[in-house]
Amino acid sequence: MNPTTLLALIGLSLAAPACQNADAATAKPVRDDATGAPRGSASVVLVVEGMSCASCSIKVRSALKKLDGVSAVRPGDDDKRAIAVDYDPARVSPQAMVEAVEKAGYHARVK
Ligand SMILES: [Cu+2]
């Protein structure tokens, strides 16, 4: 490849919109518990603001999955900002979920 092509490629990658949370795409995928059995006996829908791309969504879901007592994180309803969380109320609260999402850099509220 000639220097002009190389420069064009570099320019292209610099010009590409860089999502500040893009590195979250490498985070481990959100799955059900290793046991496969959801233990949560309650569920809540969170509305998360500020998720601008797929890796934002992954980052938020990862933050929720890390909470002890959260058994599943699923899409909420037709609202793209909605995330449904199955959880054990004895171990985690919706407030703790909101805080985890805020800590990840997004704004959340219980729907
Ligand atoms: Cu993003």
C-alpha cells in the first residue's frame, strides 16, 4: 500500500466517531447464571438514558449482571431504553441497580 492510501486509512479511523464506552464491547456477554436457573423472584424495569450504541447497552447490562442477586437482565419492552431485571429482593434492590447504572456512567430510573 502506498503512503497516500495509508494516510487515508489513518484519517478514516481518526474520523470515525469514537464512542467513549466502546471498550465495553469486549466485556463478557450478559448471560443467565451459570446454573441456568434464574433465582430472582421479582423483576423490575429500569429506564436507562444515555445509551447511544450497542456497547453502551452491553456496559449497562454488564454492570447490572455483576450485582449479587441479579439473575437475569433482559430487554424491557418496546422502549429501547428499557431493561428488565430479574432479581432476588433479599439480596439486591432496584435502588442498588440504579446506582450501579449511574456508576457505569448512565442515568437510570425505575419505570
Ligand atoms: Cu456507546
